[in-house]
Amino acid sequence: MTVDASAPPTRRAVLPPQRGSIARRGSVFLSRHPRVRLSLLLGAPLFWLGLVYIAALAALLITALWTVDSFTGQISHTWTLDNIVAVLTGSLYQTVTLRTVGVALLVTIIDIVIALPIAFYMAKVASPRAQRILVIAILMPLWASYLVKAYAWRSVLSQGGIFEWLVAPFGGHSPGYGLPATIITLSYLWLPYVILPIYAGLERVPDSLLEASADLGGGTWSTLRLVVLPMIWPAIIAGSIFSFSLSLGDYITVNIVGGANQMLGNLVYSNVGAANNLPLAAAIALIPILIIFAYLAAVRRTGALNNL
């Protein structure tokens, strides 16, 4: 075979670099390392949430260590524990703290007692169409204004209101303006936040377990107590966290239907607004934060949050 020397040399074909090769390699790397993928996905929002939340808590703690000049009313950046000591040792703050925790616990218990049968009916008894209607009915109050609902309950529970008109034939009377009205109103406001987690927990309970319990001779209450309740306990805890924490920090509803300085939130608001004592308000605000942290720690120790 002869080769023509005069012919130009053959050029080797050079392919252009493939577009997206870097993105393709990155995609392959992320597909092989799911933890890295999850870290990149959640890193930015968690960093932003942590930055804002931790910075807010740090600012709150630092502000609680300042004082207010009694002559000028200006904040003095001299660090002291006087505000925290006054909050921890003052009889007023101890009384209001106990009242706030009691109201939050009572509201939580009331909401759980009401939510359990409603959620069970939605998850296990109602038809799919009725379930959708009930879910919409539970969510509809959340679409209304918070203030409108609070003032509506003030009108309902006031002297001569609808509630008194309903119970008057039976010798009852309206709770009027005070702590009972606060408990009723808060229970209504946070009830959807308790129903929905319990409803979601009950939907995960297999119907076969209920049938198996009935086949083995288990009654209704035995099945609910021994089969259903242990499985939905994490959902109940989740709902209680919502109602307890929201009731613990509420002050608007308390002002509307219960009166001033009834709960910790009112003391914080009055010291920020009327008294212009931001350091003392920050020291008072640390109490509900510590309470909810203690509640979450106690719940976590029970293991109820492991299956959420």
C-alpha cells in the first residue's frame, strides 16, 4: 500500500467540550452522597433561621442585663442582674407566671379533649367527601382575622350576649370579662392547631389494627386506650406544643377579653409601651422562653417526638 507524500496530513477530529459536564459531575456526586445533597438543600434556610433566632435570643438576654435611668428614662448599657433577680423573686411575677402556666395547661387540655373525638371521626368514620368538608371547616376560622375572632368572643361572652341568652333558661350566666373568658377564647383560637396533628396521626393508624382488636375481644375503650392512644401520642404531643406555646405568649386576646396584666405577655407589653422599660420587659420575656424550653425537654425525654 503506497501513501501519497503530497497529501496534507490528516487532522485528528477534536470534539468540543460537552456542555454541562461540570453540572453533570456535580449531579452524579450529589446522587452518590445523599447527606451532602440534604445539607446543601437545608443549609441556607437553617442558617438563616438559626442566625435570626439565635441573634434574637442573644439580643433579648443582653437587653435584660441593662437598666433604665430613673431620671432620664434612657437605657443604660451597664450590665447588671437586677432585672432578672427582680423577676425571679418578685411576688407579682411569680403569681402571673403561675397563672400563665395554669391557663396554658388548661387551654391545652381542653383542646385535646375536644380534638380527639373530632379527629377520630374525621379519620376513621367520615367518608372521603365528609373528610374534605370537615378539614375545610376546621381551616376556615384560620382565614379570619385574629382580632375579629377575639372581639367576636368578647361580644358573645359579655353580659347580655349570646352565651348568656343561651344559658339563662338553665340558670347559667355569662363569664363576662375575665380569666374564664380568656380560657374559652384561647381554646377556640388554638383548637385547629390541635385537631390537625391528631387527625394526621390517626390517619396513619391502620384500620386492620382496629379490626384485629375487635376480633380479639377488645372493647371500644380498650382499643382506644391500648391500641390507638399509644400510636397517636406523638401527634397529641405535637398539638399540645402548639396550644401551650401560643397560649403562653399571648397578650392580645387577654387584653380584649380578660383584662390587663393577667398573663406574662401583658406584663411584657405594658413594660415596653407604657412603662418604657425595655430591659425589664426582656427579663420577663425570658420566663416563657425558659418554660417552653423545659416543656420541650420534658417531652423529648419521654420519646414522644421520635415518631413525628
